Amino acid sequence: MSEEILINVTPRETRVGVVENGMLQEVHVERASRRGYVGNVYKGRVQRVMPGMQAVFVDIGLERAAFLHASDILRPPLPASAEGAELVPAGNGHVPSISELVHEGQEIVVQVVKDPIGTKGARLSTHLSIPSRYLVLLPHAKTLGISARIEEEAERQRLKEVLTALIGDNPLGYIVRTNAEGQTAESLAFDVTYLGKVWRVVQENIAKAKVGERVYEELSLPLRSLRDMLNDDIEKVRVDSRETFDKVVKFVHKFMPTLDDRIEHYTGERPIFDLYGVEDEVQRALRKEVPLKSGGYLIVDQTEAMTTIDVNTGGYVGTRNLEETVYRTNLEAAQAAARQLRLRNLGGIIIIDFIDMTDEEHRRQVLRMLEKGLARDHAKTTVYPMSALGLVEMTRKRTTESLERQLCEPCPACSGRGTVKTAETVTYEIFREITRAVRQFNTEKLLVMASPKVVGRILEEESVAVAELEEFISKSIRFQPEEHYSQEQFDVVLL
């Protein structure tokens, strides 16, 4: 499989695209005005304790107070092996009352694990973790864990032995990341040394920091992307900024010297995101409808509670029978849905509504195709069996806003509903408002300002109704079209 990483840098925005076999699979955006907070460590202060929710709100210097649940607060660890876990559990067994763990006004060192999303503040944890290329440092957990994605038992044992020898009686804990598979002891030793230095600096920062100050900052998007995604499968990393290219080369030479030759400064005349039609793909990822090659299509609908993906056969009629047509459409839809989840960075609860299938083997194959498509997803996903109604429930770990939420805002005309009132509905609202106004106020004339479409409809289709209304209220009414008014907007002015 051919795989490339494209890095597009402008003064106020950085974008990273992951292209597999000439097709965009992921896009990440970071803007100077709204850099993400995930991974950053802050010295905070407990603002409010909420026993009923087993949580507290913490001031870390952001616009909104951040949320910290009792299960994410550090407690003395119980003796247990973390072998086989990607992440160490926040705690085992009984969770003490939040009031036993923290109190209002207490200073506390916390890490952002989820960015502010919508109206919710950032999600925090006191279980600090600092990632490097091959390891994750857990400064408060004396444990050694191996990524569950490293499946070969011999390799898991080798990595465990190498790390055990490297860390010795070091009181810090480590998780071996998936990237470490096949790496030498020297490479892992470098990461252990690097993380040790980073943690010493963090400790110094904590000692002198004031409440609301950041004591550790996660890497910028280009470097973070390379740390997490650059491996032997990546054929090329193209960077269109000389300054960022120099930083990337320095970073890769320090942490991934064997991949030095993969980095390229892109100087082509065409914008880098025009390669492989990436710019067009980003625009398509903001639409609800996703066309399938067969003629079917998906409808992707993102709401506050969950994301739904509806599968439709559209114009696809197949060549054999209905069951075969449905099966082929669902197979293609499963592959497309997996790609859309990565591309749009959709997270939380996701429900995919496949077209009903009666053949049990067909249902299994469609589910298998979905799981295969999700196998290359860097975000953690959990897929549940298909229900009798053809629904597949799944979850995808979300740490940042979706692509749509990052690039778009609610429509000012419909306030995010996705629909606007018809001109007919607005017409009758205007008539009711006129009646209400003349009952409350004494006036001779009324002026109605509304959108051209609404005014046009009133004067053409409702002229008789207007005449009857004028006679009923004994007032004259003038209608004035306003180009800048939305279809739902109008004003009734007393003259």
C-alpha cells in the first residue's frame, strides 16, 4: 500500500493529510487562534466540587472551567499487572467519594485528555502521560505495559525484557507503543532517556508555576503527526514550508534517523493539497451525502448525542436479485463508512443503518468488511454485532472536534436546524404579528420589511388576504423587500 503524509503550512493554519493509494484518509487541522489542548499539563485549582456527579470543575486558565471525574483522579495504585493494556486504568475497584479526594481551592496538576467540545469544557485527568516515539511515560504509575496491538507473543516478551533491563529500579512507569514493534534496544533506550529529561523539566515547571499556567505542552501538529504516524509504510512526507521542513528534518533525524530520506520539501507550483485532489476531498467531507460507486449513497448526520450513517441503494439496481443488490451495496457502504469516520474525525457513539439483509452470512461479511476498514484507524474503535434491524452500534474515541465542527459553524439562517421555514409559513407569521401589533399600539400605517421571496409571495399569492387584513384592522400595510434579510427574518414597523 502506497502511503504519504502531506503537510500544508500557512501563517495562521497548519493542515496534515494522510493519503493511502492516492486517496485521502485523514485530515487534521490546527489554527494559531485555536490550538488544541489535549496532552498539555496545567497547574489548576479546584473551583467547585459536585458530590452528586462524583466530579469537580477545575480552573486551568481556559475560557471554560474543565471537568475532572473521580475515576480520573490519582490514588495509590493497587498491585496489578498492566501487561497487555494500551492505557493504564484510572483505578480499580471502589472509587472513593470525590470529597475524600479533593476539596475546593486545592491546587492540582492535571492533563487535558479531551478538548473542549461544543458547550462542554475540557476533560481532565491527574494520571499524567507523556508520549515519545515508542513509549508513553506514566510518572505516577510504577508499571510496564505493552500495547495490545502488538499481538505476537515472542515480540511482546522481547520488548518486556528490553524495557525491564532499561528502566531497572526507575520509579516511573512505561507503556510500550505499537510503533515500538521490531525496534532495537538502542532506540528504546533513547526514548527512556528523552522521557526522563522531559519529566525533570516538567517537575521544575510545576514547582514554580502559578495556577492556570501550562507546565508541559504537547508537540505542534506536524511533529505530533510524524511522532504518531511516521513508520516504514510511509513512502514520503511532503512539507510545503521551508521553516516547518527544517523543524521536521531536525525532529526526524533526532528520533527516527532511519527515515530521514522520506522527508521532502515540496516546491511545486500547484498547492500541495491539490495533489491527489485532497482539497476537493476535504470539501466533500463537509457534505451530508457520500456517493458510492455503485450508485448508492450514505447520509452522514452528526448530532450532539451521536452520529448516524444511513445506507441507501439509490440508483443501484444490481444484476441478479434484490438480496444480492442489497449485499453489494452494504459491502461498499461498510468500506466507505470506515473511511468517512477517519476522514471526518467522527467520535463518540456511531450508529450505521445498513439496508436489511436476510442472509446471515451476508450480515457477517458486511460486519467483517467494516472491521477491516477500521483496522488502519489510529483512533480506538469498538464495533458491536449487527442488530435484527440491520443497525451496527459502535464507538470511536474522540479527543478533538470533528472536521465539520472545526471548519464550520451553525447556519445563521436556520440556527443549525438544517431547514428554514417556508415563505408561506413566514407569511402567516407576519399576518399574526400585524394583528398583534395593532391591538397593542395605536398607529395609522404599518411597514413590513422581509426577504424578497416572502414579500414577492405576499404581493402575488396573498394579495386578497392582505386586502382583507387591511379592511379588518382598518390600517394600510406597505411591504418592503430587504435583500439582506434571511427567509425567516421580518420586521413590522408602526408608522
